[in-house]
Amino acid sequence: VLPSPDGPAPSVSITEIRQYLRAQDIPFHDGYSCLHTPSLFTGDRGDQPLSANAPFTLFIDKTTGSFLCTATLAEGTWQDFQANVELRHRGITPIPPASSEEMEEEMRQAREDARCIWERALPLWELLDEKEIKETKALFGISMVTDATLKRFGVRYLRAARSLVFPWFSPQDATLKGLKLVRVEKKGSTITYVEETLPRFDSYRNLFGLPLIGRRDTELVLAGWELDALALHQAAGVASLALPRGASCLPPTLLPYLEQFKRITLWLGEDLRSWEAAKLFARKLSLKRCSLVRPGNLQPRPLEALNQGLNVTKILRSALLASHKSIISFRQLREEVFGELVNTEQVSGVKWARFPELNKLLKGHRRGELTIFTGPTGSGKTTFISEYALDLCMQGVCTLWGSFEINNVRLAKIMLTQFAGRRLEDQLELYDEWADRFEELPLYFMTFHGQQNIKTVIDTMQHAVYMYDITHVVVDNLQFMMGHEHLSVDR
């Protein structure tokens, strides 16, 4: 749930951050998406000024002011940073802001569970039975991936769950911080990959492959999937990392780890949603250093390209620069227009799984479009729209709800019932199972209720878009948000 209007973190501009650092004599470099400074948390003496010779391991996000120290993993808001600078002036060694005990305990438990699974998992080539190794590799589409590549990235196989296991090692001390398990489900001829993470997906912040990156690496390829990162490294010998949640979200806490690269190529997948996501992430990472691989028949996802024997290096060289000038000719648009003609189905947006008739009317959910549903009180607008949003959310569309009419507990109860497809009040023993599954959805709620200042609401939306890569916002309903007295004003 996003911060409520009485206590949202006051926003801070990049100019204010720079002015504050200069006033406090804190040396800093201007990076791509962060400012770099020496860490407050690694020094010994609190009353000494920060030295410009110390390693610059503290990163301040230019958009939100939040900071992360990559040496001690201390993180917090801009207000926490200022409080720690004050402590330092008083000669007290700053203490990293602590997360709640409940969170600490949950993370500790997740690490313990991950360690147990990791110890039970085996490297693929140790399965002894040649036939089983071949079948497993074929199932995951990694027949072309060599044992050396799997070994380098530390990929293992958990026989009991028939899952590949991808480790999350801390880049500092190489301890195991978590895991991602991927298994294959076949329904007829379609294959789907089911992923599970430890810790839970909203705390899983692994850039898979990070410990293998050298300090001198300046070029990087960002993939949307762990197996794509393996394929990229094997086929083109490039430094490659995989995002923890693929094309659905790039958490801002990962940006500091990407600051060392002068050039980043985003190759997130083979569909139009990956392409849209790549454009969104490039804005976060700073357009001037990003290039994008455009999805197409001859440019599938990296693992597919390796399997088809395509020249991966050549595809990477043909990546388009993310920053384009304000005026362009048709020649520069030509490829994009062709892409839209080839992918007419995908261009029409994410289809609803539960509403085939709605797909005929609206074609699908597309970014940048506004849809208004109207109807008399009690006609079922909220019930329908919660089902409509849930449908997209279950397909990975990051959704933000602003309900000004009914409170979040009631709304979440409606959505959970629709998600489970049953009356949970009659089967309370099933509640935890369904609630755990519901928690995994990329769904966020604004905590506003009744009339609101429109600026506060829009600021909260913008913050959510940056933090969680929201691509679908629901406002229920406009009248409550505006207040009744403003109906004559066209807003």
C-alpha cells in the first residue's frame, strides 16, 4: 500500500540534493541515474569530513532521493540520509535505518529455506544418467547451453521439484541471499514457465549474474530472463545480467549496481510488451547510454537466437539507440512501422482472458489510453472493474488502484474472492493458500478515501510509476476524486 496523503515522503528535486551535498561538504559524482558519494556507513570517525579519496559506494537516486550503500547494504529515504549526516556532525557514527523486526525475520527465514534447497539441488551434469540430463535440457530448451556456462553462473537442478535453481549471491561476500526456481508446465502443445522466488517476489532483488561482473566492465546486456543471460554470455561473450521480474518491473534499488556501465543494451524478450518495457526502463537508466534490441522474426529472445544458430553479436550490433531526436524521417521509422504490421495482434494490447466480447470492443489494454466506464449507482461498475483489472494483473500488467469510494479492505476482499473463484467465508481453511497466491500479483493500492487534492493523487501515481513500473491505473471514481463542487470546472 502506497503512503497515505497525511504522511507521504516529501518529494525532493535533484537541485535540492546537489545543493545540500555541497553545503555539507560531501564530495559527489554525477552518475546516470544516481549521484555517487563516499559512504557515511563505512567510515570510522564520525566527526571527520568525508574524503574524496574514499570509494564512492553510496548512491542517491536522482528521482526519489532514496539512497543505497553497496558496501554495507544500508538503504533509506532522503530524510534518513539527512538524519545520518546530522548524526555524523555530532561525532556519532551513523546507523543504517533498520527495517521492521518482522521483515528481518522473514528475510532470515527465506535465506535459511533457500540454503536448504540449494544444498539439495545438484549441478545438471551430476545427474549421472545421460538420458535424464538430455531430457531435462530439452524440456527447458537449453540443449545448446554448455555445462561450462551453467557452471559459471552456478545453475543447479532440483530433482524433486523438476526445477532449475538460479542462485542469488551477494556481490560483496558471495553468501547465498535467495533463489529462483523455474519449472515447466505443459498444457497441450503450449509450454509455460512457472517461477517461484525466495524471498517473496517483492523482496527478491537479484540481478542474476552480478558477482561475475568485473570492475572494469563498461558494456552490459540486460536480459529479461536468467536463461537469456546464459545464452548471451555463451554466444557473444558479453557481460550479461537478468532482471528479477523480467519485463514487468525494474526496481529502483537495482540502479546503483548498473551505474558503472557506459553502454547498456536492453534485450528483454520477443514480444511487444518487452519492447514497451525496454523503452520504459531506458528512461530510468538514462536514455543516452541505452540501446534496445527490437523484437522481430529474425531477432527472437537470446535463448531462441542461440538455439536457432543466429549471430547474436550481429543482433546486438544492430540495437537501436534509445535516445532519438525530436524530428525524424520515415526512413528511421520504417522498421518500427514494419514491426507494427507484423505484430498486429500484439499492437492491439494485452487481451482479457475472461472477457472475449470486451476484446472485440477495446482490442486489449494499451498504454496511454483512457477508458471511462459509466453507469448508475449500484449497477456493478466497481465489481466489474475489479474483475477487469484482476484479469490484466494476472497476466503481469502492473496495476495501481485508487478507490475513493470503498475502502481497500473491502476492495481487496472482492478481488480475492474473484481471484479464488469461490466464497472463502465458507472455506476459511483455504484463506492462507489463496492469500499467498494473491500476494504475488503486481497489484498496489493508494490509501486515499473520499475527496482528495488532485495534485497529491497525481504525485502518488507518478511515484508509483517510477517505483513499481505501473502500466495500468484504475480510479474509482472520478466524482469522488474531484469533489462535487468542482463539476462545472473542466479538469
